[in-house]
Amino acid sequence: MGKEIAFYRFNSSHEVSETTWVVAGEAIADVKGAKSIAISKLNGWESIQDGRFVVSLGHRRFEAGGSAVDGFIVHTAVDARDLATMSVLTRFPHEDEEVSIALDAHGLRAWVPLGVMVPTNFAAEALEAFLKPEGL
């Protein structure tokens, strides 16, 4: 639940641009450049070192936590101001098993359902879909 709260509080007081993509803190004017940089960064991302991977345009938001090696937990929102527009990328079929994820560099770990930890290639496909003009 804490991750979801953090998801919606991130930059909630800052102004947003409906025309400029923000990829991991970098402003990019065109979608083609944003897509190239976002996919490249996601493929080498490590949340413990680099923080959450966030791509946004206006109030649209894509967020991934994890690593390119282990996979990611991915949240997206059509409008980050509205909880009803949030979704979590999952794998099918759902599995009841859990997988541990590192929360910090000191060994703190959490256990999440295996179905919400997606491989990097799934996260990259979701990111590509998010970057399309029609979005999510």
C-alpha cells in the first residue's frame, strides 16, 4: 500500500506539461526520443541504486520498481490524480507463489505475489504501449 501512496504523491504539487515527456527526470520533447531513451534506461535500471523508474506526460504515469535482471513491479495511471485509473501489470496465469524483492542496499527484502513481478521484456512492452499517443 505504501508504494501506491508514494505513486500518487510523487510530484503531486509540481506543474506538469501535457507536451513534454519526462523520462527518469529528463525532459524530452518528442515521443520518438522519449521512447528510445526510456527503453534504453529501463534495460539497465536498478531501483535500489537508481530509485523508481518513472515516465510521465502530463498526469499520465508509468512507474517500475525492481531491476532489469530480476524483473519489475509496474504501475501505470491514465491520470495520476485519480486512483481509479491506476493499474498494475501482471503475468498470466496468476500464481500463488511469492518472490522476494530487495528494498534497499542493506538487505531489507519484501515478498510479493509472483504474478506482479514481470520480466524486463514485459515491462518494456508495457512502456512502449504507454508511450503511444493513445496510451495505456
